[in-house]
Amino acid sequence: MKKVLLTKTQRIERVPCATDLILKQTAPVRVVAAAAPLNSNAYIQRKSFQSVYEDIFRLLLRIPDKGMQQRVMDAINGRGSDKASTTFTSQLEKQCYCGASKANASTQTDEEPRPSTSYRHHATPNSLQKLLLESDSPDSGVPSGTSPSPARSAPLIVAKKRGRKRNNCVPKVVKVSAAEQAQQEREDKQLTPVIIKKKKLDLPEPAIKEIQRPISERRSSDISNISIDVEQGLEAVDTFIRDGTDKEQLKALLVRIMTNEFKTARVLSPEGLLPIHDAILKGDTNGVKRQIFTCTHTNVNINEMLSAEGEDCLELALVNDADPELVTDLLKAGCLPNHIYENSNTALHLAVINNINLESIRELMLRIDLELLLQTNDDGYTALHLTVRHNQYNVAETILDCIDKRQLAGEPVYERATEETDPKLAPEKAFAKYYERACDRLELTKHRLKDRRLKMDILNAVESRAGNTPLFFAVEQEQEHFCYFLLAHMCDPDQENLSGHSPKSFHYEYARILRINLKISRVMDKVIGILNG
């Protein structure tokens, strides 16, 4: 192969052809780069560096990132090199087509405001492109066979494009334990509402009337007006008895009152309520007794006295936290406590959800079918689950004491109500203290607690979602007093949920996080030994 050496005086000039015209039409902006000066020994120098370039390219091809390979090759070939472009533009003094010096784009910042000068006497980039197109078009005066003059073929330097700023996603560390996250998820899934009792405010009478006006408007009816007249009649009866008036007049007044009760007993008000429902909502125990009297003497089943919305008398009494005496009267009159209400709630579910009086729960527990304590509602909870979920430890104690009374035909196993407590202790602390001592005496009471299948099934019942027992909820919610209470009743600490966690394993795994006394673990071992022995 013949070597050709170029001298300093020789230059390679590019002759335009037809393909160049096509390229110019598609790309109107041209970037002209000055030819690098070639020495006579340039080819020899490149030949001598061939072995070095082989090593460089061999190492370059080992880079797994193809983009990185392309950028290194462009830098070696001189394309896209910042230094080369900077040197070249500094040599040409960055002159644009019109001959004016152009600012360096690399030294400009995004925050600099654009100048507000008029472009009437200056050439814009669009006008420069139009001039280039006119000069490169076939209609121009320059022939295609000759190269354009240096003045008209001055290069147009295109400013460097600003790249899009990349958003680097930095992983965030969430400093929340797995137990706390699981507890938050379970709280978010909790659907069963619990009505919290609010303290009554000391308001003047007009303010009280203003607050109670919507309720009275909703529940008022002609029947309620009649009941008010009946109350006035009873006051008149008391007056007759006190004054010692004629017994015939007293008898006539009583007959008139009860006649009115019999006439209106089955008449629905515009709000869809019977007189007995009005009396329950008002807490009128005497009115409820009069309506019960009419039911028994007209052979009407009290369970059939429903409101327009299908509510029976016992449901209204439990939802509105009626007086325990009123609940007792309804149960004695024949109200069935074994009915399944809306959302698969039993009467005991309604009592726990509405946090009614403990005496009412006790009366209900003495008459309800104990098998219903295994019934779960639509949220998957039994009544005992709800007491633990909402920390109603007094309600749970009443439920289990009533079970002991009915199964043992006598006194319950634990009688905390009869024991004097330290007045300095908070109720929850006193509750925990009592059942902590009860756990220490399990050897003495195990014969009364063990081998009672129904009670053990109620204590170890699982909820429908995750298969958790009440004891698991107590450990998870860090309710130490509830843990002692359930373990004192021999709740099984080894029963696993659907995730394979038992109350004991959960307490062992998260013992450092849970704010529960480590004595709970020893009591669990003691209960497991008794149950397996």
C-alpha cells in the first residue's frame, strides 16, 4: 500500500454533490468544524500508538454499560468533547453568522433572566436558518459545482442543549417496627364502631331544650302526647290517694287511662314507632310496664311489636342504653335475647358496642343462650373480642362471671367486686393487681377452671380475618391487665393464628418492643403446663 503524506500547503476541500443538497434540505442548520492541521509525520505518530489503542479498546469493550462505551469512544474520536469544543470556540472567538461575538452557553445559568432587547435590528436564529436555506437552495446564485465563498459559508455555532435534570430517588428508611405497622393496619381495618359515652354538660334549661329539639321532633308523635296525658292522669291518681277522695272517682280515672293505653297500643306514629317504643326511648319505666300489661292481656307477643324499621323492643333498649330495670322488665315480659340482628350482631354484641350499663349486661347474660357467645358478626368478632379490642375489661369480667354462675350453679370463681381495693390505685391498675395475684394462685383454682369445654371455646374463639384469639389481641395491644385476666381464666397461650403466631410466640418475638411485664411470659408457661398436664 502506498503511503501518501500531505504537506502543510495542501488542504482537502470538500466538493458538494447532490446528496449534500438533500441533507441540507432536511437539516437546515450546519455545524462547521475547522480542519485540524496535519503534520507530515501525523500518520506515523498514529501508527506508533496502534498497540496502545488496541489495549484501550480491549478494556473499553469490557465495560458492561453500552452508553458508557459510546461516550468514551466519542471522547477518543473528538466528538462531544467539552475540551475540544471549548478550545475550538475560543479560537474562533465564538462568532456567529452576523459577526457579533456570542456568549458561551456553558457559562450561562438557568436562573439568568432573558434580555428584553428588541430583535428588530438583530438576526434571530430563525432568520439565520432562513439565510442558510436561501444560500444552500438551488435557486441561489452559487453554482452547485463550485464551493461557496468563505464569507458566505461562515459556520453557525449551535448552542449546547440543556439536558433534562434527572430525579434521583433516594430510598427512605421507615423507622417503624413490624409490630407497630401490623397494629396500624388492623386499626385501619377495624369496622365495628364503639359509641363512647360523653359527659353531660351543665347547661341552662333553654340551651338543653335547643339541643334536644331535633330528637323530640324525630321521635315525637301523637302517641307520645297521649302518654303525657296519661302521666298527668297518674299524678291526679296520686292526688286522689293522698287527699282520700272518693274511690269511685279514682277507679273511673284509672279505667280511663288504661282504656287509652289499650286503644293506642298497636297504633304506629308518623315516625313508625309504637307507644312502647316511645316509652323505651324516653326511659319511662311505668309507661313500658303499662304497655307490657296491655300485651299480656290482649295475647300479643311482645317480640312482634316492631317499629317501621324492624326494630324490636329489646334492640331499642340496648342501643339507647336504657335503665337496667327497664331491660329486666322487657326480658321478664318475654323478649328473646337470642335473636340475630343487623350485621349478624347478637344482643350481647349490641350491648358491648353501645357500652351499656353493667347491670343490664348481667341481666342479659343470665338469660342469653351461651352458645351465642361463639357467634361472630360481619366484622368477624365475637362479643369477647370486642371487649378486648375496646378495652372494656369490666364488661369482659361481667360476661365471664355470669358464665361461671350458670355453669357452676353458684358463685363465680373470682369475686373481685366483694374485695376492697386500694383507693389510691387507678381502676385499671387495681384490676391488673387482682388478677395478677389470681394467676399466682392458679394451682388452687384450676379444678374449677379446667375441663369446662364451652367456656374454653368462648375464651379461645378466633376472629374470622386472621384467626386471633382475645389473648392475642391483649398482648398485641399491650393490655397487661387484660393478659392477667384472660390467663387467670385459663385462656390458651399456645393457640396459633392463621400466620402461625400464638400469643406466647408473639410476646417472645416482640418482647423488646411491647410494654408488658415479662412476668406475663412466666404465667403463660404456667397455664400451658396446667392445660397439658
